[in-house]
Amino acid sequence: MSKKNTKYIFVTGGVTSSLGKGIVSASLGLLLKSRGFNVTIQKLDPYINIDPGTLNPYEHGECYVTEDGAETDLDLGHYERYLDAPTSQNNNVTTGKIYQTVIEKERKGDFLGKTVQVIPHITNEIKRRIKILSKQNYDIIITEIGGTVGDIESLPYIETVRQLKWELGENNSMVIHLTLLPYLASSGELKTKPSQHSVRQLMESGIMADVLVCRTEHKIPKDQRAKLAQFCNVPLDNVIECKDLETIYEVPMYLQKQNFDDVVLKELDLKSDKEADLKDWKTFLKKFQNPKKTVEIALVGKYVSLQDSYISIAEAFKHAGADLETEVKVRWVYSGDLTKENIKESLDGVSGILVAPGFGDRGIEGKILTAQYARENKVPMLGICLGMQIMTVEFARNVLGYSKANSMEFDTSTQHPVISLMEEQKNVVDKGGTMRLGAWKCTLKNGSKLNDIYGAKNITERHRHRYEFNSDYIGEFESNGFLATGRNPETGLVEALEMPDHPFYVGVQYHPEYKSTVATPHPLFRAFIKACSSK
């Protein structure tokens, strides 16, 4: 079978960061996929960290984990949620990874005594990383370039795009430039000048934008659109409006109404007889926007002031909620503020509680109080990763009577380390990429709640953690009613715990939120919301 001629779309941003390049890229991916093309999306991040695994969520939002165990940018979560297809470590590239690879090659003598420079060595490595996905026979690869045009960090990426456009030849690549049209309330008008300057800056780097996508609070008047086309050297039809919408899930339809997919296919000289069919997407959106009931769930965590820290959980609530025609209102609760005196007041009235993942000992006692409150008051609760470990510590302290029980993450000398390190983790010094990461198998106990929820005995779920349930305590836990109903078949490690005599008290060591998409809401979130609805 002959190899496909892969086409490349580069998405750049101008004027300001956080305009939503990830959502625009994901929406375009969805439109092209629905037209019959095999599409993937990758993210090039200009920061020097190897990956976001060692970043505080306040710095960069959630760290998203792929099936193959890569710690990546949260935009990969959007790509998977829209395309309903897994990404991999090749879908996220950082400046740190690029330089690390080039320096390792230089140390090995791979450059035969040459002076190693940004051009050609760094740009060649970026090119290699961009093209690596083409080996999987994709029709179209969308590459989102993080940051803003003009940033020092982004310059090697922009130069790489210039080189690639020239090398790939006409109609084999294109550049979509996402920019901001600020609205001046005092004069009551949108201003195009920042976008003009941004496109000019791109042109100074040798790149012409083929399509302009404009983020705006208001509709763009015809004369403003014509002005943008003229001054930015793009056809009028290639000026696409991207207005602020109620939800990010409306964006694909909004862009489709402006023939965004047709514009892109024309630029790439591609044809499709298939119309974009977003029927299932529209059904999801209709259910999401017209719920028949509402539940309020407390999300108890320590990064709640930046909700992007838990974006996959928030989106998983939306997917499962829409499926059940239920609006999920999230009450964001900072665990560091919780005390015995205010716990009832802080969680009063919620239909369910989710104790969120995380690292470090800040806010831990508040999470333990939360687990106790949910267990004793029969409030449906789902503990994810650290959340499961918190449920374990709470049960050991308040049911088994080990008042000083703890996780070795918070107290290395605890008498009762109900959560401990695996042997192979005890001598690990490096923090990045050294945890149990990616998809791991889990066997569910016949007749358990989880077995019923998944409708399967063997599942795989994604992990991101270093500490594990200490199996020395399994007998005491099970004889007191907290059952290990999910285990890894190879290692015997406990993956899930549940309490049969509770409406819903389930802790999982893995991250179900990473696998939830619009097309396939996660069954565990669905079951949790259902339990909250019947409370």
C-alpha cells in the first residue's frame, strides 16, 4: 500500500496567550474527521521543562497523561475529548525535549565535529518531531504552536514552520493564525490593529497566514472583516470569526457555519464528498444545554483557585452529566480550609463529593475529614488517585483504630503506612517521568459495584502516581467492610476499593477522567452522577 501524502496545518497565536488555540485546533480536527479524514493533533510547547510533569498545576494547569504514559499539556485532553481518539508521547513536544535530544546527540559525536546551532540542528529536530506522526498514515496533522508570535521562546518553532512550508511545497501545508480583536467600550468598536501587527510580525519571520481566526466578544462588522483581509493578505472568506460562546462544545458548529472546514480543504487542495456530520455532537450539546435535573458535587482539592488544574474531571462531569440529562454544578472546595468545626457547613447540601488527585501534604487533613464526612453521612463519594489514598488513611484511623496511620508520602516514619512506596520507587531521585504512568490493566472482582459499572471483568485505565496501597493491611480492610475490588493482574497491586454498605463510596488509584470523551462518557463518572441524583 502506498504511503499517503500527509498534509500539515500549523496553528499559531498572536496578540495574547490563552486565546483557545487548543479548542480551535480540536474543533477543526473534529470537522475534518467528520468529513472522512484521518486526523491527529500535536502540541509544540516552547517551555524548557521536558514535560509538565514537574510543574505546579497553578503554573500550567492540569498535567494530562496519555495511554503510553507521557505526561503532557492539558490541550491533549481537548484533542482526545473532541476526536475520541488517543494521543501519544509524539503528540506533545517541548523545547526541553528538543534541546535534550540535540545535546545528547552532540555528546555522542553524532554531528561529526560541527558547531551545533539553532539553525539547522534545533530546527531539524523540531521538523523530525513534527513529521514523526506521518509514519502512522494520517491524512492531516494539525500542529498547535504554544505561546504567542513574537515570544523569544517561539522563534525556533516559527522558523521551522517557514522551512517546512517551503520544503513541503504548495498546498501541502498551511498556517492558521489565531488572534484577538479587542473591544473598546468607550468607542464601542472592535480594533483590528493588534491583529494587523501580529500578522506583520509573522510575515517578518517569512510566514504568510493562510487563514485568520479572530477571537472576539462581538460580531465582526463586514467592513472590519474586509479591512482584516486587506491588511493581512488573506481572502475575505478566510477571515473566520470565533465569538465568545457559552461552552467550548459550541465552537465546532460555530466554525462550521462559516465553512471553516471547506476553507481549510481548499487551501490544502483536498476534496471530500462527505458532509461534516455532527449529529451525535449536536445531540450531546442539546442534552448538555437542556438538563432535566441538577446535582451539586463538591470537588475537594488544593488547586481549586485555578480550575484548569482539574479540567479533565470538570469535562468528564459534563460528558456523563449530559448523557444522563443532568446538570452537574461543581462546588469548588479548598481542602486547606476544612476543619472539624466547618466541615458540615462547607459540604452541606451537596449531592456528592469527589476528592481530587494531587501531590504533597498541603490540605491533606481537610481531605481526610471530607472522606470521614462522606463515609459516616452516606454521601456518595468518588476518590481519584490521592483521593483513594485519603479514603484508605481515613478508614485506617477511624475504623481500624490506627490513629497515627498515614501515607509514607506525608510521614515516612508512620507506624501504620497504609499507603507506601513500591520497592522499585524507593531509590528514585529524579521526579520527572518516574511514576507509574499510562495505561495499566485492572481485574475487577465478580459481583462488585465496579464490575457492574464497567460491565467487564478486565479493564485498562491510566495512572500517574508513585505511592500504592500497602497490601499488608488488605485483610483488616476487607474484614471491616472496605473491599479491594480492583487489582493489577501482574503485580497484585490494589487499583480500587469500594464499600458495599454505602450508596457509593469508591476509591480508584487510576485517573478515569483521562478517558472520558464527548462520544464515550466514562462509566464511572456516569455511575457516580447517577448515585448523586438518587441521594
